[in-house]
Amino acid sequence: MKKDMICIVCPIGCHLEIEEDEKSLLGFKVTGNQCKRGQEYAIEEITNPKRILTSTVKIKNAHLSRLPVRTNKPVPKDKIFECMKEINKVEVTAPIRVGDVIIKNILGTGADVLASRDM
Amino acid sequence: MLSYDIVVIGGGPAGLAAAIQAKKSGIDSILILERDRELGGILNQCIHNGFGIHEFKEELTGPEYADRFIKELINMNIDYKLNTMVLDISKDKIVKAINSKDGFMIIKAKAIILAMGCRERTRGALAIPGTRPSGVFTAGTAQRFINMEGYMIGKKVFILGSGDIGLIMARRLTLEGAQVIGVAEIMAYPGGLARNIMQCLRDYDIPLMLSHTVTEIRGKDRVEGVVVSKVDENRKPIPGTEKYFECDTLLLSVGLIPENELSKKADIELNPVTGGPIVNESMETTVSGIFACGNVLHVHDLVDYVTEESRRAGENAAKYVKGKLYDSGEIIKTIPGKGIRYIVPYIIRLENVRDFVNLFMRVDDVYKDVKMIVSSNNITIKELKKRRLVPSEMEKITINVNQLRGKGLSDITIRLEEDADI
Amino acid sequence: MYDIAVIGAGIIGTFIARELSKYKLNIILIEKNNDVADGTTKANSAIVHAGYDAKPGTNMAKFNSKGNPMFDKICEELDVEFKRVGSLVIAFNDEDMNTIKELYDRGLKNGIPKMEIISGQRVREMEPNLNSDIVGALYAPTCGIIGPWELAIALAENAVENGVELLLNSEVYNIDKTDFGYRIFTKRKVIDAEYVVNCAGLYADEINNMVASPYFKIKPRRGQYFILDKSAGSFVNRVIFQCPTKLGKGVLVAPTIHGNLIIGPDAEDLDDKERLDTTADRLQYVRKTAMKTSKNIPFKKVITTFAGLRAEPSTGDFIVEESKEARGFINVAGIKSPGLTASPAIAEYVVELLKDINGGFKIKEDFNPIRKRMIRFDKLSDEEKAELIKKDSRFGRIICRCENITEGEIVDAIRRKVGATTVDGIKKRVRPGMGRCQGGFCSPRVMEILARELGTDVSEIVKDSPSSYVLVGRTNKGLEKNLRG
């Protein structure tokens, strides 16, 4: 069965079509992508959809009360709300540097939560 | 009186890139004036990812993208003043600004780069009827409250407008525990990037209602609900299609307007279509030595393009200071033809272009399978096939100047045509 | 025990309270809302009328013509911006010209100075943006523009400086006649006063009915307006009226004292005294009608729309009198247009009424008519700006970038007597959020300053009424917990 999707890997937003293809090594045939990441995305989106999660954590002794954070890898889509619960538990203290690990391997997903800026 | 070769107004992505490039082009005396309490501009509140695809070939969050430029700027020892508001600029490039520390400043500049960014369209500008309760926010204001100040703005939210900030906020509000009950878009197509429709709405089952708008706001003290109506092809609400949605918050993502109050003070000519200054290939406005870049010039979809454009402004401001920007009077005008809303730049002086000139534009509707044709006097200069064009995304056409040079062209037109080959 | 209780802190109540503060009296000014100038006073055309409209012999005519010339002195004393820009009532045909002649004659009878009937040609010379089919106009140079809420706030502040007690958040729900005068029951406290002045605006009938039998009714008559950006503020130089109709003075186009353009109102009789919503059809009517004055009005520069409710009395005229059934209970009711213009004259008259009832009041020798000067940073010269920032660095921090309003001005608006406690309260006093961004950039900063000055958390700051909360709590609290209900 053919499935339409819009690639979210980058803001270009390619319109992809994916269908199962036994002849292909990957098991799927993807069209409409401008780069290889589009193909990977389409297959992953069908088999195990993942998203980069961005949010904030509480921070003390800084000029703002929230520090922006991100996961360094996509996390499974169905774990996003659980990850938010973990993120909400955290409070850090300034100074923080961009890239500092705020939560290591969040919920065993293999993704770390990193600070998005100095503060 | 202070004196600088180049004064950059605004320390967001445009101002940062322009200042850095000006420095790299050999100008040491540069000052950035930033009204906020830190550099980085609106990127600081855009904590989502998606920045830097073209620039860094990776996906950064807004703060990460800003961070790279801020660090580069600081390493280059470029002067900047925070919490500083520019009150006035003049044609002869005198800048008046204030802050708490330095007081009232008069700064003489050889060149000025305008990088003030844009502001959001408001409920008032749309004249949405109804009461005037609390709980009506522009998406950017909500974003600042949530992402920087750490305050929630509502628990049951309706969003008007499918611009990118609105879509991003739909997801952000959902993640923070609010219920986003729907997004209405007056046009028949979404205002934001396709990937944001997918990952911000579709992922969280938030309905998108195209060709719909909010026709009434209800609630005496705080928003209690909104009436949403379907609109016809002229964007007029269709009577009888009203639907009431109970909510405590209305978020508006209904467009951005370049902020050109200062530009007007220096008598800089603006284009009514973009709301930004008319510029030439060097990003110079109609006032010699005053340059403009970023969202003050025209609203961009990707910050990467802002950076690219602003570098050009910085480089050319440096040339101007060094007397190396030429103006012999020979110009080629760019004319938006069928299907094109506007083109930046508006004027090309070939003597200032080395190899290529980049033209940025937006289309006026959704198009499928068309050709973008650059022509002059009915002679085609360049042709590009496009499977899909949407007004929410900027298009860029690069033209090799050799295709323009020595032909005595006075203008070039860009238009869309149906692609018969498909 | 108070000598006098004034109910309602709109333009009328604040004017009367300030006028009374010239005497050795114990005065309380009672307001149901959390700020003064919160009803009709904050939503109207903001015009000081010349005074040719009202029928000679009516209270409206009497107080209008007397009130208009009083504005220069009072605005000087209280440091309130006021400009006599003049007005035109334009005519499109002979019938209109007849109306204009009638107005002119009325004006003469009402004692209005310097009026002139002018030609269409002259109209276009004075106002080049008006339509070419205008055949003539009544020109009245004494018409002025003002911020009515700013005047009411200034009056309240000056009254409080001169000893008046202001009681906010105190809706009057009952009044008993007593041996000494009146016992007034409010949500916050019980107040005893010898005399009562009822300036309750739309609710003046209900206040009267608490002590006397009903003899008038106040009906809300809604009017809707557009406000255009400052870049359209000089579209007209004067207040431009069309010929009046039965329902009112018609749709006007005028510059505001703050440099914007105001267009409106329509007139619509309602029953609900809280119906402050705007409606698409009525706004469309205002727009269409205004286009008769000028087809070039740049409506794409609209920055906001609003509705106001006029207090339309069943008697058709201002009611300014002692109740026949309640001694020392003064009704000041049905103060529709030209109520703002009439307000200084009404206040003076009410004081005379009370003096007559009481047998005179003792003058307060140390009454100070001068209000502490307002600082309007944007209007200062470069040298003055430099000087001011040197003295107080808070004037070096711009909070509202549309109107160039500094932190210093906002702090002043909070710390003054009758200071602001809400976002809209700040907006009424120093205008951040009134500009083209409508508070988008400055409202988080304004809330921050309010919270700091009032010693509370940002999430406690409200937009306007006590239930108009802006924020619902902190982020990072998880999915259901922290949200306000």
C-alpha cells in the first residue's frame, strides 16, 4: 500500500511516497525525497516514528527562570510525554554551557537531553 | 558624540551576521545596538529545532543557532550595547539611542545596517469582533512567556492562523499540558511549513481547519470561547457556518510585519507589499549608506536565508565605508510577474556583483508543476521547474551575472507558467 | 462617618470629588471596579464639544457651553494633554446645509463663540483628505480632543492628594436612609455619610432606586469605534462630524490627543449594561458611513476596535438634581454625550447644590490644585532626555517600543496616588500597549514591573478586572497540576 507523507527531517518538507517493496533491501520504496535522509525518515516513520524533543528545564541563579533543552537524538514518538515528565523533574543551577548534558540517556532511549544555550 | 564606521541596529540573527561579515570584510569600528537584554533576538525564544540546515548542515535549536554567532562576535571583539533603544536615525546617518548606563547617545556612523526584525499582527489589526478579555495572545508573546519566563498562558487554547510560530506553539502548549482544540486558517492552504503541520499538529491530533477564521471572541474577563466560521473564496465569513469553541485562550499567528518605524524617520522608501525597505543588490536602501537585512526587509521562512542575506549587507556596508561600492547609474530592475508577489532585491547594479546574484521571492498562491521563468524583453534568461510552490516558503533563484552583463538590460521579470512538459 | 459619599469614579464622580476637596469635608469616592475611569469614561469619542448640538434650555446645552471653556485651566492644573483642534460638521446637500444653519442658530443661543459656516471649497482647503462632494460645513474652533480617562485619573489623584478617600472594588449593593443621612453597603465595607452623590453611570437608576422610587431609567446605547495607527493620525486635522441624527452626533473622524485616528461611533440601544463587545455588522456600518466623510480613510492601518456604552436617560436630558424623596441625595445621571464636556460645569453646579442644602461649606485654605507633573519621555527634547536619564537611569530603559515609554514612567504610574495595579491601568495612564503592537512586546515587561512594584508574582497580575488573569501558572509542572481553574 502506498502512503503519502511530508518529510520533517528539515524545513524543506519534501512530499514523500512510500510503499512496501520486497525487491528492495530495505523492504520499502521511497520516492519524492531530495536527499538520503528522506528515505531513512520515511522508513523509520512507518516502522518506528521518532522525534527530536525540545523543551525547557527550571534553572536557578540565572537571568531567566528556564533553560532551553533538546534531545541530541530523536526519541520514540510514543515516549514523548513520558520524557516530558522526566524533564519537568529537573532543576539545574547556573552556570550552564551549551551542550551540557542535563539528562543522560533519558528513559533508556539512548538520547541525552542537552542544554541549548549558555546561561 | 560617539563615532563608528558601521552601526548595526538590532542584535538578532540579521544584525549578528551582518556585523560579523562587516568585520571579516575589514572594518574594525562596528557597534551593534540591541534593545533586549541579550543578543540573539527572537531566536532565544525559538527553542525548537530546525535552524541551520543550510548554514551548518545540521538541525539546531534557535538558542544554539544564535549561540554560534554570538560567540563568534564576541571572539572578534565587536562592540555591542544591550538594553539600548534607538530613538532616531537620520539620512546623514546620525543615530540617537538611549540606555540606562550610557544615557542619551548620539552616534555618528559612516554606514548603518537596519536589522530590527518584525512584529506580529494583532487582534486589533484583524478587527476581530467581540469582547476584549484577557487571554488573547500573539503566538510570539506566548512563546516568550512560556519558553523564557516559564509561565503558562492558558489551559484550553484555540489558535488562529497556521503560521509557523502558531504551529510550533500548538505543540509546545500540548507538551506543557494545555489542550489545543484547533487551528483555524483563513486561507485554503496552511501558512506554515509542511513539516510543522505534520510534527506539530498531526502528531498530536490537533485539527487544522482551512478556510476558517475566528469571527467573534467571547468572555467578559477572560476568554470563554471563540466563534469560528467558514470563509468563502474572498475570505468573507459564510453566515450559518458558525461553530462555537469553548476555550480560555486565543493564540494569534496571523502574520509578521517588518518593523520600519526607524526607516521612515530616515525617509527610506518602503515597498508596500513587503512592508520593508526597497534595496539593491548590495542590500542598500534608497538612502545611500543605509543597508537593511533580515525580517525588517521582508519576512523570511528560514533563518538560514536571513544569515545569508545579512552577510551580504555586512559585506557591502564595509565596501561602502571603504568607498568600493559603485553607483555609475546603470541599473537593472527586478519586476515580479505573474504569480510572484515580490522580489528582493529590487535593483541590480552589475558593477557590484562578482559572480552570482541571488533573488529571493514569494509566490502569491499554491502552484503545482510550474516553471519559474526569468526573462527580459521576452528573452528567457533562466528557467526552473517546480513541482510545488507555496506562499509560505521563500523561493531563491541564483543568476550568473554573465547572463545579464553586456546586454543593456533595464529590467528582468520573473513569472510563473504552467509546465506543459509534465 | 463621612460628610459626603460620591458613588462612581468615572469622569463625573472624580470631577465632583475633586471639586468638593476644595472644602473642609470628609469625602469618600466609591468605585465598584479595581480602577477609576473604568466604565463609559474609558470608551467614548474623547471629544470636548463646542456646544451647538444640544437644544437651548436643556441641561445638556447649559452644562456643555459652560463646561467647554473650563478645560484649559483644569488641564493645565492637572497636567492633562488637551488640544483645541476645532470641529467641522460637514454637509453633502441642501438639507444638510439647513441642518447646519439650525445648529449654528442653536449654537448662538447656547452662547458658543467663533462659529462659522464655511464653503465646500474652504472645507477642502482645511481638510484635503475629505470627499469632494462636501458642499459646506459648520466650523467650531473651540472643539477639543482629550484623553477622558487620563483626565479622570488626574482628577482622582488630585482629589486624593487633597484628602479624598478612594475606595475601589466596592460595588454598592444597598443604601439605607438613617437619622444622620445614609448607610451605604458595599462589598468591602459599610459607609455612613450625610450626603450622597450618585454618579454611577449606567447604574445610576439602580442606585437611585435604593433610596427613592424609580423616576428615570438608564439604558445603554452602544457605540463602536476603530482606532488607526499613528501614521494615519494626521489624516484629518480637526474633528469631522457628519450631520447629527436622532440617535446622536453620527460617525466622526478625528485625530486623538495621542496622535491616532478615531472613527466612530454608531448608536445601538441595548438592554444589557455590560455588552461591550464589538460586532462585525456594526463595525462595517461605521466603516461605510465614515467613507462618506472620506473614501480614502486608510482602514488597513486599524490597530484596534472597541465599544462603549452611553448612559441614555429615559428623560432625554442630563439629570442633575437632589432627589425629591431623599434629602441630600444628589442624582447625577444620564450623562451621555456631551457629558465629558459638561463634567466641569456639572461638578461646579453639584457643589453649589450641596452648599445650598448644607448652608455652605468651609474653604480648605491649603487645597492644592496642581498635580505632580507627568513625565512624557517621548515628548522631551534630546537635552531633557539626556538630563532625565542622568538623574534616574530607569528613564533610559524603553519598555514600550511603539510609544517609546520608559520604565521610569511606568514606575511613576504605579507609585502615584491612585496608582495603576493592572496592565490596562498602566495602559490608561502611560499608554504602553496602546501602540501598533498592542502590547505584544511590552506586556511581559509591564507585568514584570507591576509584580516587582506591587510585591507579588507575575502570574498574579491581571489585565483589567480581578478575574481577567493573564497567566495560569508556571511551566514544567507536568500535565494537569498547576493550571488555574
